Amino acid sequence: MEYVQEFVQVDGARLGLQVYPEPPGRPDAPVVLIAPAMGVRARYYRPFAAALRDAGLAVAVADLRGTGESTPRPSRACRYGYAELAADIGAVRAALKDRWDGRRTLLLGHSLGGQAAVLHLALHGEQEVDGLALVAVGIPYWRDFAGLRRYGVLPYTQGIAATARLLGVWPGWGFGGRQVRGVIRDWAHTARTGRFPEFDGVDTEAAVGRIRTPVLAISVEGDQYTPHPTLDRLCAKLTAADVARERYHAPGTTLDHFTWVRAAAPLAARIADFTAGLPPR
């Protein structure tokens, strides 16, 4: 399915935005804004976007800053981190406001995009968002991984952070694509502590606990990067929200942190059902 490539300017950055055709005969269809995983281009979600559209939803996918069609390219000169990724979601929402205003709106985050979506709601308000869907998202706290792998996660994540500090950028060696050190720093903090980092003295954990937007939280069977307990940890922070916690598997198909996107028709139908049942804003 083809999309229209658009761009949003924000703070010297250009955010790539892929807007898909509206579902036929549904000019007022609920809308879904997808925030991707670390290092994953927006175009990777084309099969998922098609499934969501078939389920009656309008879809747009925004490249995270520094990935895909978004700039700046990660370099030693870049200083952004989780705080800026969260604010970027607000900039994209503002750019879509005129065409989507008054329609039921769902934020959907995958992995890092899910963390950014949670922080966006926590730090920038929830007034124009009706629901939040988290798919293959989690706080990758090392103690929440099973067996001997638990003891490899901490040195692995902190080693990546140390490399990013030393080089001024994470080159993307086998994980996450090329990333600025601020994003890697904040990601490594969550892996080490199980908590979101503070931003300019703001207690992000407390802010997350005040989110009241309804949440559909889905972990994926076979996910190597955000297994079920890591999403349980994130859900436990959403103390004021109504959270529907579910697990996803596709019989006869082996899924992981990324491949669920290509086997997501039942998941898209569930998300459409969740969106239809959201209370009035």
C-alpha cells in the first residue's frame, strides 16, 4: 500500500511522516499515529499499516528523529535524547491536527516509540489523545530477563552506552542502528535502573503515574528484546490509567520483536476494537 511522504519541521530537525490513504467510505475513521522502534524506518510498518486500514483505521507513521527520512543524522554534534523524542510526537500531532481534528485518536508505539509515546503523554498532556497502544514495548530492566540472559543484559546495554560516550555516537554495530549518545544514554539508564530518566529536574516516573489515557499493552510471544516481564514493569508505572494487558501470538508463525509487523492482521483487528470502545474524550 502506498503512502504520501510528508515532513514536519521542529527545532532544527525534519521529521518524516508517512500518511496512508483513508479507509474507503470512512471519512471520519479513527486515526492511529505510529511511533517506531529504535533504528527502524517508518516504511517497515507498511504491512501493519495496511492491516490497520483494512480494520477501518486511518494511519500515519512518523520516523523517529535521526532515523529514516528524519534528520539530523546521528553524529557527535547531536544532543537530543528521550525528552526530544517525546516532544517530537507532539509536533507531529500538531501537524496532523487540521485533518484529524475531532476524530478519535490513538497513539501506537513499538519498542522505543512506545517509551516516547508514554513520555509524551506524561510530559506534554493528554487532551487530544483518546488511547495509547503499546506493542512489543517494555522497560528493558536487566533483572526482568530470564535465566542466564539476565546477567548478559546489563554489561551489554552499559557497554553500548560506554561506546556511545567514547565515540560520541553509537555506530549501530549489531543493534539499534546508528544512534545519538543521548538516546543510548537514556535507554541504558532504563536497562540499568528500571526507571525513566529525569528531564531537567522533572520526576518522569511520577508524571507517568498520572497518565489517565486508556492503554492497550500487548507483548509479543518470542520477543527477544522486550519479553513479557518488561512490559509488565512499564504497565505497573501506569497507576492512574485503565490498562488492558494482553499477549500476542500467531499460531503457526514464529514471531519476535520485529516480525510481528508482518503477521499482524489479528492484532490490527484487536486494536480497532480497542479504539472503537474508547470513552468520549
